Amino acid sequence: DFMKEISGFSLIEQHLKDKLQLDHAIVVPGNSDDHDWVKQDLGKACVQYLKSILKQKQTVAVTGGTTMAAVAEMIKPFPGANKCMFVPARGGLGERVENQANTICVEMAKKVHGEYRLLYVPDPISEEAYQSIIGEPSIKEVLEIIRDANIVIHGVGDAVTMAKRRKASHHILQKIIDGHAVSEAFGYYFNEEGKVIHKVRTVGIQLEDLYKANCVIAVAGGKSKAKAINSYFKQGKGNVLITDESAAKELIRGF
Ligand code: G3H
């Protein structure tokens, strides 16, 4: 069954933990580049892990993306979850509605009968709009909850793929290409060494808030994401990876 297949990868998981310096790694069978059911299994594994760590009254911040949408699809009520709060990790990043953090946040909260707060910020956002939005009392209140989240769950993407999907301007796309950005997570683009190349100007969790969370879970699979996953963990703020067999094997093999 599902759990048995997961435990069959314990050796790979140990390798991943050592290589990426993680507290915990979970590997599901297959390659999510090729099959949607693998992405759903990533979602299932993430929900199972969340269930094992989530305590009553905690706050869970989530990002957008198709992998996070699979997490929301797979979540079911579990004890204590109804006493928790779900929030989007950051404001708009240019994703279509079904892949937005707000949408995923509401779905997760509703399914577990938990609470939620949303961020209503337009994207892309100008410097002036940004400054006035963060001064709004209603936004400020939500931002405080977000930045104090106990658990952060997010996707990781290939930098150029994500910039194009979010219809980044020519100028930004060029910045990402020229800077050799490899990965993207919550609107930050990182190079191979984990250095920030570009950051989408929006409100919400900042990289430096991550150290406050008890648990920062990356959910990302597919052979095509191996380099991105490696790059993301170089900046050293995440501590849990939920991935698939193909990405894991590629990560261990090295580049
Ligand atoms: O932030 C990372 C991206 O949102 C990943 O998106 O799960 O659709 O590949 P994805």
C-alpha cells in the first residue's frame, strides 16, 4: 500500500537528509513530470506529515502552485486541525486563480473546518502601492499572523518556468536568466548557490521570517525540478522535503 511504498525509500530519504541537511525527507514513488497521480501522492504524503506535526491553535502558511493545489485536494479533516488557522504565505505572484495561495488556503481550511485569513493585494504591485498597502490596519493584522506562522508549506519551481508562467516582464525575465537563477519559492528566485537573484515585490512572509517557523516544508517532485530543489535548499531556511523518486534519485546522483 501507500505507506509501505513510502517506507521502501528509507535509504534514499536518508541520503537526501544528509545531502540537503534536512530534518526530514519523504519520497513517494514515480515521477510527477510524467503522471499527475504522483503529484497527488506528494499531496497525500504532505497531508500525512502535517497531521503528525500540527498542534492545536497553530498557524499554517501555504503558497500557491499546482503541487500545493494537490496538497489541498488531498487534505481531509483530522483531530485538532479545526482549531488551526490557515493563511497564504505571500500576496499575489501572478498565478492563475486555481494556483493562487489564497485559493489553496481557503480550500485547506474549509476541508479541515479550520479558520483562515486571506490577503487581498493586487499583483504586480508598485513600490508606492506596496508602502500604502502594508500600512492598512486590516492588512497589517493578517501580515502579523502570516509572519508568525508555525508551519510553512510551499512549492519549489524551476526559475525560468515560473517566471514565464507568471508572465514576468521582459526585463524581469532577463534579470532571472542573466543572474542564472535556478529555483523559485514563494516569489524568491535563487541561483545555484542559493543566492537571491530576484524577489517579487509583494506582502507576506520574507525569507528572514522562515527561521521563526518550527517547520518549513517544501513539496516538489519531478526529475525536471531536481536542480531547483538543490538550489533552494542551499539558502538553508527549509528543513523538510517531500519529493518523488525521480527527483530524489537525480538529486542524489548530483549534476
Ligand atoms: O513556488 C513554486 C511553484 O509555485 C511551483 O509550482 O507546484 O506548479 O510546480 P508547481
